[in-house]
Amino acid sequence: MPKIGQRNRLEIVRDSPQGPYVDGESLGEILLPAFQRPDWAEIGDVLDIFLYRDSEDRLVATTRTPKAMVGEFACLEVTDVNPKVGAFLDWGLEKDILLPFREQKTRVQVGNKTIVYLKLDPETDRLVATARFHRYLDQTEHHYRKGDPVKLLVIEETPIGYRAIIENAHTGLLYKSELSGPIEYGQSFTGFIKEVREDGKIDLQRDPSGYGRTLPLAEDIYDRLLDAGGYLPFNDKSPPEKIRATFFASKKAFKQALGMLYKQRRIEFKDDGIAATGSDAN
């Protein structure tokens, strides 16, 4: 059975001037607006469809992908506040999603960004957001292992680091002392499991560890170096923000990769960058 608030594979069963209808099985036929119909789609074709209800309780089908679906956490921006019902958040679809007053920990204002969990309202079957998201975190046993890549969403800053939701389920901590720079509230990125403690708490890190991290980064730097004609305006004194923006790595990891290339005699340091050595430099 197709699920509201999720992506579903649904078949086009008939056409209309307003657009094609897809088979929602027990939910009935559901209109996909004509402007969202792919050029190639015909009756009998199966489309990847997201389903939700509008303010009049009508089922709406869309081929667009929202910023979050039912059962997921996201950082969304407040676009409007209705004094009677609550705030509306931009979640990437035509109609904004409601964050009711009763689901707010503190009152939000237009322009604020807030971490929310998306759920189905049991009374209306509509999607709503809740900022009281901690109750929806997974408290069951997890099976992460050291070095696993994981999707992270930063939810708060602590005196020693940043707490993040892991894979829309558990939480862990990124330590400030191990980061090349600050992280923003609501930032989402791929991180790594640093350690799973005996008490089940999870330590995280922004970059992979050890040789497995350094070798691919070193090769990426060297490939870019050759593509640039044998010189890059980066070295161990480059700002960490510039390194992160270009190589998607911390300054510590970048310096380790440069050290590896230098020991292999593949690069030499210049005053304001690095240069390739040997025959590859030409």
C-alpha cells in the first residue's frame, strides 16, 4: 500500500486535462499535476511519487523530493507564522509544512531555522513538523562500527563539541578539539564513527581516520596538481576554510597528505604553494 509522506512507485492509469492519475491502490486514483509529468511518461509507466495531503485533505502527488519525509529529521526555515495555528516551514515543496504551536519548544519567527521531525498527524493524516524531536530519537541498540561513514545533522553546540543526529536515528558527539573550524547549527554532512563506547555513546569525527583517509586525499591533491600544470597555490600554511572548501578535508588531514607526497618525493614546497617534481611536472 502506498504511504503518505514517503516516496512510492506508482503506475499511471489514465490521463486527464489536469494531468495523469496514478494508482494509489486503497487510496484511490491520485492526480499528478500536468506540469510535473515527465515528458516521456505514458499510461502504464511507473513514476517515483511523493504523497501528502493539502489543507483541504486532498491527496497530492508530486515528482519533487522534499527536504525531509515522514520519520526524518531536518533543519527547515520559517517562512510564515499564523497566529492561530503555528509556523510554516519551507520543506522544498509548493506548500509549506505546518509546525503547530503545540509542537514548538519555543516560539519561532520568520527567518529562523529550526530542527524538526516530520510525522503524520493521527487525527488529520496530514504531515506536520515537530520541534520536540528528542522523543523520536532511536533509543534501541545500534550496530555502528568504528570508521563507518554516516549521515549527520548537527542539532546543538555543547561546551566540548557538537551533538548530531546519526542516520535519522541515534545521536553522537563531534569534539571541537578535533575540528578544523566551527560547525553550524542544522548543518548536514557525511561524517564517520570514531568510537562506540562501552556505555553505547558514540563519538564522531568529520573525516575518516589514518592511512585510509590520507592515501585517497594525497592522490586527489596530486591529480589536481598535475591538472593545474604542476603547481597549486596551497601548502601547509593555507587557511583551513580554503582547504575544506577545495578538498573537502580538514587542515590536519591535508597536511598529512602533503607529508606523504613529500616523503614520496612527488612534490616540493614553495613559498605560497606546492609544485610537482620529476617527469610528472611537465
